[in-house]
Amino acid sequence: MLTILTVFLSGCSQFNEPIYSTSEGFWNKYIVWPIVSLISTFKELLGTYGLGIIAVTIIIRLILLPLMIKQAQSSKRMQEIQPVLNQLKEKYKSKDAVTQQKYREEMQRIITEEKINPAAGCLPVIIQMPIIIGLYHAISRMNATPEIEIGNFLIFELATPSITLAIIAGLMQFIVLRTGPAMDNPQMKVMMYIMPFMIMIFGTFLPAALALYWVIGNIISIIQNIFIYKPFKKKEATPAKVGGKRK
């Protein structure tokens, strides 16, 4: 979270300022401006900035796909052994130092035997966040640049907020969470309601181009979740297995 916050704040002070090839700073030169240039290139090829934003969003998400799949697989594997870890926590529920040390050792043994790296899900997030936030900033700063007319996409004026597109983005985020690991994790279920609502709120006063970015990104995430988590496949009630043994 500290890494994500640091990356985000690195560009926050210029969030609504115009962006040019001469803009100073590492964030502008090597992240935001290259993304703006790529969107502009696809605009020339496809005809509109809306299609350019969609194309760049898809390309970036495809580049990041191996990392995101690795992250999702790590999350899924941890979720599969969660019942066993819960049993272990109940077994060593005493809070004295000796019991807690045994609990940590036993938990580490299980994780090692299952060849799970708890940090495997963190690295992909750290790598992809500067790129995703850079895309977010690029769209916002293009909208603030007088020389760039973002124009329309379908019936949406991309430079101004769109309540309709914001609602679609929020609903798509709900589907992303509903088809992902949150659907079986009681601690994450609250996210299924808070995050979509927050996106709807932000989308009502941010440029519709950003809501379009959310919609396209969420469509890709839904497809990814369907293949990885298979949310529509009926689950059978099978005991958890650790080290090849049923618990």
C-alpha cells in the first residue's frame, strides 16, 4: 500500500495540468507522455481518441496479463488452503508466545510443502501499478491539454463526466469482484459493494474517458477471472487437501 501511495502521489500534484513532450520530471517523461503518445498514435490509426484509449488499455492489460495471472493463481492457491490454515489457527488459539511460535512454524511448514510463496501476489501489483496509474494520469492530463480534443465515443463526450458510463463502470467492477476471489472470502465480500460504489461516485465528476478506461479494463478482468476462477462452475463440497492428505 505504501508503494502504491508513493507512485500515485508522484504524479498527483500535476494531475490536472497539460502534458507535453517537453514536460519535466521522470514521471512525465518516461510514463505519462509515452502513454499519451501511444494513445495519439492509435487515434490517428483508428480515427478517435476513444478507440485509441481502448486500444492502449487492451495492449497494456495484455502485456501485464502474465503477471496478473500469476497473482490470481497465487491468490487462488492461498484460498484453497485457507480452511486448513483456519483449523491451524483454531488449534493454536492460545496467545502465549510458545503457542504462537508453534503456530507460525506449522503454518510455514504447510506453505512450504504446498510450494506457495505468499509474496508472489505482491510483486505483480508493484510492477503493474505505475503503468496503470500512468495510464489513468495520461487520460486525465490529455483532457487538460488545450491542444488535444478528446471528442466523443459513441454517445459519450469523453472530456466531461458521464453518469451513465460511471454506472456501467461500477457495475462492471462488481462483476469483476463477484467472479474473483472475493466471492468465497467473507473478509473481501464487503469490497464487492464498496469499490463499485466508489467508482460510480468518482465517475460522476471525472472525465468520461477515465470511466471508459475502467469499463474496458474490467471487461478484460472478467474474462481473466472466468478462465482462472471458473465462477460459474458448480463447486463440489470436497475436503481441503494439504500435502496430498485430506483434512
